[in-house]
Amino acid sequence: MTFYSRVVVQPQSITPHELNWLKERNISVYAYLSVGESFTENESSVAKNPHWNSHIADLTAEHWQQHLQKQARELQQRGFNGLFLDTLDSYQLLKPDYDKAAQQVGLVNIIKGLSSTFNKHLILNRGFELLPQLNDYASDLVAEGLFSHFNPVDNSYKLTTENDQAWLNEKLHKAQSVGFNVQVIDYAKPQQRLAMAKQIIAQGYAPWVTDGHLQTWGTSNIRPVPRRILIPYNSNVKPLIYTTVHLKLATMIEYLGYIPDYIDMANTPLPKVDTSLHAGIISWTTSDQFYNAQVIEWLESNLGVVPQLVLGELPPSNKLLESLGVEPFNLPSNGPYKLAAMASWLKGESTTAPAIVKPYLLTLAENAQSLISIHAEDGTTLTQGSKTKYGALIAAPWLIDTLPMEGSNWVVDPKAVLTKAMGLAPILAPDTTTLSGRRMLTLHIDGDGFTSIAHFAGKPYAAEVVRDEVIKKYKLPLTSSIIQADIEPNGLHGADSPKLEKIAK
């Protein structure tokens, strides 16, 4: 939200900390307020809006006017900067026997009162018939449905007719002529939002194009770049700091400009994927306890929404496996096994294949590309890594090979896994440097081991080797710490203090 100078929120969905966080960054926070309708029936309710299953209020009712003013005062006390006033035209849905003129008078009086509370910091959603009476009480106006509209009954998006566009354009130009800042809210599927936002800008209005339920990030004159990679984990199985995906892959994700977005399934529901914010899903586990019904259903439901990458232990879901390029091989297949083929661009730093003890018995699915395959003793080909239009899959142990006394090596190239296999797009990534733009190398040598004897001819102190083989040789700026008790006359090595102090100096 820090890209924007003003945001509109549902007041019940924002915490005091979040509200203060936004305001500290000079972002004006407006609270949503429904003026003409309520989802709760009350003594001011006079009819029902079947499209939203809400109750239309009598705008002349003293009870309703007092209710709105009370809400406004509470919102002001919470620290909101203004109000977004919705459902201003709902009175027009009432039957003809209701006095339309009286409803309009009631609406104007309500808006005047709210304007006084918030010092004219109001955004009106439509209310075209009353604009000449309201331009002194509000600064901004929004309208929905210039190029598209959303039907909540069947969750469908439809384009508006040319006649409807011409009618609304006329109203919006008139609003601009009397001093209102105009913004258009339209609704579209993610892949159509940018083009629609450009259409709105071409008409002379500020755009916001989002989904019909306002649950995902929209597109305005600023287009969000999806950077977040959703990574589910379960702290009841393993704490985040010990998970392989955090220890081994997070750095590369960040290097590419993306943000690991960890979701602890033990405490947090798995989120709705927003393609304006989320660029992909990575599931990497070494435990067969991880894949419960909840996470499998979530992963299956998001196939084709964003790219997915499944690593390590594989989920017990034929739908997921087949979508990512493999299917179960139901015939016995015995070892020894050996590497048959690995995509050349996928090879990592390890020079040998990992030990293959109990591989997954999988074959390549239709319309999939094999990334890693092995041969069984009888020549059967088993697929251990694959790629499809939905993402990629690489099974254990074809990720990281750990050998005694040699540390761990990537069997595959993690950058290639994320970009070529999973399909993450190249995006602008922060290139961290100094304030002046110059790169700075900083070196620090810790004092531990200063007095240790090095395995060199003559048995020099380790400090002498560092001094002669590193500091003198490379002439790099550095700092070094010395443990005083190691070198002082009354310290741990008092007899050698003169020599040690000389080396330290």
C-alpha cells in the first residue's frame, strides 16, 4: 500500500497498529461506510436489495441518520482521515410510492453531517443527481462500471454497452466540471485489468480495476508486480528456521527479486491466491506428515492460477503429480539405479549423482518435459523431475547431496529450478549497494584462534599465517579483533606475550 497516497479500507478489517503504520507513512486512510444499505435489518430498513441480500434504509429516518453520524464519529476517533460513501443511489430501488425527493433531501443532510465530521474528506460513490448540491461537501467521486460490471449472483464479468458508457461518461464529465476529482472502478479478470486501466486513463479518469468482490489487489496507474512466493509450512512438524526451503532456497528467491511469503498452516489458514501479489507457490518438505488434506486441496485448487514448484517428498495426490508431469508406475522396478538423463541447464554444483536407494516409481505424464530420469536394473525409465505448464516437480534426493566431511552440494541449479523449471518471470530486483552507488567490500577477522599453531612449516601461529598470506598479500581494508587475554603478559600465554603482542600490532 505504500505506493499510494490514499487507501480505502473496511474499518473492521484493520487493526490500530496497521492504521498507525499507514498514517506514519503519510498515507491517508479512508473508511468504507454504506450510507443507503445495511446487511443487518433494523427499524430503518424498508426494502431488500436482492443482488447483495442487503437491506435498503429510509434516508429520512432519524434513527438511520443518527446511526450513520455515530459511526462517523467513532471512525474519526479511531484515526481515519476520511470516508468512502457507498450505496448513495440505493433509494432509487424503492417502490414508486416512496417520496423520492424526500429521500434525496435526507441523503444531502446525511452527507452534510458526515462532511462536517471529516472536514469535507469524503469520496462519493455515484450520487449523480445530487452533485450540484454536494460539491461543497466532498472532494472526490468514484463510479463503477464504465467499461465492465460484475454480477454477484453468478460471479460473472460483463462488458458494458456503448450506450451505458456514453451515459456514464457524460455524468463523470459533469462531475469534473463542478470540481470533483473522478476515479473509475471497473471489474475484470487479472489478465484483462491492465488494458482496462489504460482505457480509463484515456478517458481522463483515475482507474482502479480489480475483482468483483474486492478481494485482490487492483491495477491503477500503478501496476503491481507480483513478487510474493507463497511457501506453506507447518511449525508443528518443523519450525520455520529449520525448514530446508528457508535454509537453502530463500536466498535465491530473494536474489531474483521475489519475496518468500511463509504461511504457517498450524496457525494460519492458507490464503486466497492473488495473482496481482503472488507469483508462485513452493512446497518443499522432507516429512511425509506435511501433506494433509487441507494443503493438498489448496495446491490442487491453485493449479493454473500461479506456477507451482513441488520439491522433496511428494504429495499423495495423483491430480497434483499428473499436473506437474508424472504419474505412478504400478509395476515392480528394482535397483541398482543409475542416472539416465538430466536437463543440461538444470545441473548444479555436485559432480556426481546422489545415492539412489528408494526412488519414486513414476513415469512421465503426457504433455510433460522430463528434467531428471533414472534407469532401473531392467532398463525401465523412471522420472524424478518434470515440468509442465503448471510448474515443476523434483523429487528427493535430486536437490541437495550431503556427504560426510564435505558439506552439502546442490545437485540441481537452484536458480534454474526457479526460473526455467518453475517458470518465474524475470523482474526488476534490488541491486543493493552503498549510498553513493559504489560497491563496498568489508572484511573482519575474528580474534578466536589467534594463538593456535598452524599446520605450516615452522609451526607458526595462525595469526602469522593470516598476516603474511592474506593481509600483506591482498592489501584489502579490514578490521580485526584481538582477545586481550590471549596476548597480554598476565594472560593465557604470558611467556609468549612479547611475540604475540608484536604480531597483533
